[in-house]
Amino acid sequence: MSKSITSNSGPLRTVQELGVQIARGNVSGAKPFGSFGELTVVGADNNRIIWPDGIFKIPVQTGITVDIVSTDADDTNGGSGVNIVEVHYLDIELNEKAVFIPLTGLTPIINAITDLRFINCMHVHVTGTVGQGAVGDITAYVGTQVYSIIKAGDVRCSSSARMISKGKRAIVVGLVGSSISGTAAARALVQIVATELDNHQYIDSELFIPFGSIGLQDSSEGFNLPVPLPFSEGTVVALLLKDTDKSVTVTGSWFGWLEDAP
């Protein structure tokens, strides 16, 4: 006999009904989960995680300590740019945490976050007088490696990668992508990928396994997965630009929810 899924509103029959009830907070232990990413490449390129800054790397399992800085002096607490950012991250035990960081412009905030396993999002919390967006690029980094970035003019990170927190399971139900070249039709193949396959995780080697793809040519496309994809705690889910033949800006989002792991 099948067992129906219920919320505070009663039995649920479809994924869409379940998603609505999760968004309303009516399903115990569950909450919306997903990402938004942007990537611009110059010329033909391939195998790039959709995020805006160079080579994407996953921090080591033992954790890292990041510094935070802006490329513009106006992004400082009390200044005309971004004053304070909020960083949502997982610690080395995969616990969800959030911290508010007052910026100091061009002067790095040393050891801004310690015991860090993965940054899921960094966004503006308090702004100054020049508008909502960052004046410079605001980065959380170690040495030359950037782990999260708010690009100048933006209000949040634009990375398609998220790590699943302790005691949770992610259910991915769909994705949407677009390619914009402006002058010539650019082909772009976008894949949904993860560092997990058959209950094996590949985080240290940063091996991303594809689970589905959409083909784009100066167009946008959405795709609802007929069977949702489940991923376990510690897994990173992202979107990958597998291949493009010309300069292009690619956007990609995937969406679903987190629920208590069985």
C-alpha cells in the first residue's frame, strides 16, 4: 500500500502541490532550496561551473578560513557603497550558519570566517547612498582563490553551486537556463551536475557527475524533471556549461527543496 505525503493542509498528490506547501511552511522539516548562476565566457569554452569568477573550487573537507574585501573603497561600513554583507555558509560539520560582515573597502577583513566548509550565498545586507548594488567586486577568498563573489553592480552572489547541509536531503525538481550572445547565435549546452553518484561522493577530487542537460542557442529553456533527483548531505549540486562555440553569457537556476534525511 502506498503512503501519501501530507502537510498541514492534508494529503498531497503532486510534486507541484508539495512544493507550494513547502514554500508556505506547511511541511515539517522541509524548506525551499536552489540556486541562481551567471557566467560570461569569451570565445569557445567548455566544462565551466556556472558562476562569475574563474575556476570554481570546493573547499577542502577540513575547512578553510576566508578573508573578505572589495575592489572599491566605497564598499565600507558607513560609506556610500555596500556597508554590510551577509554570508550563508556551512561549517566543517555541515551545520548551516550565517554571519554579518561589515566591510572595510580596499582593506581586507582578515579571518572573516573560520571553520568554513562551503559558502552557499553571500548577499548585500546594508547599503549606502549610491544604490543597492556593490560598487566594486566583493570577494571571499583564500590567497588567489575566490570562493564567493558579489560582482560590481550586483546585490548577491551568482553561483549555481550549493552544498547540502547536515541531516538534510535535497530534492531537485527542475532547472532553467538561457544563453545570450548579442551578435551571433551561440550554442550552449547546460548540464545539472553533482558531486555524488550511487551514494558515492567525489568532493575532494571535484568530480561533477551530469544528471541531465538542456541545449540552448540564444534562447532560454526550462525543464521539470519527471522524477526528482535526490542528493545527500555534503553533496554539491550545480549547473555546468559543458560546451559553447562562441562568446556568450549563460544563466542557470535549479530549484527544489531540502527535507530531513531518513
